[in-house]
Amino acid sequence: MSSFENKKNAKEILKESSNSNANFESNFKGISISQNPNMNPKEEEDDINKSNSDIEVNITTYPLKICFTGNSNVGKTSIIQRFINNKFDEEKITSTISCNFETKKLKVDPYTELNMQIWDTAGQERFRSLTASYLRDSNGIFIVFDLSNKKSFDDLASWFEEIGKAEINQKNCVKILIGNKLDSKEKEVDNDTAKKFAEEKGIKYLPVSAKDGINIVSMFEIMGDACLKVIQKEENDEDNDDNDGNKIIINKEEIKKSQNSENKEEIKEKEKNKINLNNKPLVKQKNKRCC
Ligand code: GTP
């Protein structure tokens, strides 16, 4: 909840109680508000504002490296420009030379934000040999084709090949297939074909339009969300490791085993005692009989 909402609620609570002169205390989402009957309304408001400004929210920022790949002219730069500056250039001015990057923060919730470093790699064939090095250490990769250009779709295999060569965590790096120019009237690739291709690769597919701004924010939100899940899972896995890098679960197994062996010993001991205990009455009975 924003401090603005807190402030508003605190004021409302105080307003409601203003008819009563009795001391008033309320807890609102863990924030305690006390009304002092000796304060005038202005002092009260200053007091609330002061206490609200004291509320600190710890925001965790996750840096993410997100890369774009795909043929020249599919609209990689246009998608990034639409996302960062919310603008679109109808005329292509220049092709990307080797690579550029931009940054943008994306808020996930009041406590979490993503600092996205967005890398726009060149689609031209002459820069192809550099692609794998730009993709290095990416958290996520958008593989873009043009829905109005069949060749850009057919060439996707070679982009997956480049991704395969890159020094990335192949399992954890999030890949999303993007079909740009959804607005185009003359489509050469249909969404079902693209979706099927993505499914075969085990990744998501999203049709977008940089021109009309369709699905542009969503594609970054989906990517951010997926990357964050991977990072948080990795963090959890690290927390479950012991100092020697072993999984605690292995230690738990060990404990289980040792507990079992202790149990076995205990059980053996108990069984022995049981036998002894059983023996005693038996002996007694024997004795009885003998007598
Ligand atoms: P390289 O930098 O050479 O790799 O190209 P790129 O993939 O970055 O393509 P770019 O963003 O430069 O766009 C190429 C052309 O496609 C430009 O003329 C854009 O105006 C146009 N374009 C980009 N996105 C769209 C879109 O969503 N719809 C339509 N109709 N045209 C688009």
C-alpha cells in the first residue's frame, strides 16, 4: 500500500473519531495511530504526515539482462522504443550496428522492482558472429520474427542455433518467441503456426505490434515475471545448500539414516529388555510350576 493510501486512511480514521473526545487508538495494517485530545486538527495532520514519512519501505531491485534477437527489419528496435519511450517511427532510419542497450525499471509490487537492461542486437547477417557474445549471461531472450515476412520465421532455427552457442544458463534463461507487426494486413505467418513452433521449442509465443502498441508492455511483464521466478527459485535453492554446497536434503537423508540406525539400536535394546522382561515371568511361572 502506498504511503498516500496510508495517509488517506489515517485521516479518515481520525475524522471518524473526531466526534469523540476520548483517547482513540487504532491499528491499520500494523501502523498504530493515536489521537491526542490536546492537539488541534492542524497539529494532528502534521503529526500524521510526520509519522507517515517515517514509514520506510524496503524495495528489492533485481537487475535483469534481457536481449533481443531476430532478422533485420523484424522490428526489434521499434518494440524497445515503444516500451521505453512509447513512440514509433514509421520510417526506418538506420539498422542497429552490432548492439545497443537501454534500461528501464519495472515495478512488480510495492517491495519488488526489476531493473531491466534491454539489449538490442543487430539482425544483419554481417553481425551474426557477434550475437552469441552479446547474449552472454542473459536472464531472458526475445526471439523476434515479422508476421508479414515468412523468411524471418523460417530463419528462426538459425537464431536458436546462435542462442545454443551463447554462454548462458541454457536451462534457466527465459526465451519468448515474439511475432511482431500484428497490425499488418498482409500476413505471411499465422499465429497457430507460430504457436506450434514455440510449443515444440518449449517456450511461450506472443504476437505484438510495436506500431499499435499491442502486447508491448505485456511481453516485458511476462518476461520479467518469468525471470524473477527463476531468480527466486535459485535463491531458495541456495538457501537450502549447506556451507559445503551440499543440499540440506542430502543432510536430512543422512540424519534420517542415522536416526534410523539409532532407532534400530534402540529397538534392538528394547527388544532385548522385552525378552528379559518376558523371561522373568516365564521363569517365575516355571518356578511356580516347579513348586
Ligand atoms: P535491425 O536493427 O536491422 O536489426 O532491425 P530491427 O529488427 O530493429 O527493425 P526496426 O525496429 O528498425 O524496424 C524495421 C521496420 O519495420 C521499420 O520501418 C519500422 O517502422 C517497421 N516496423 C517495426 N515494427 C512494426 C510494427 O509493429 N508494425 C508495422 N507495420 N511496422 C513495423
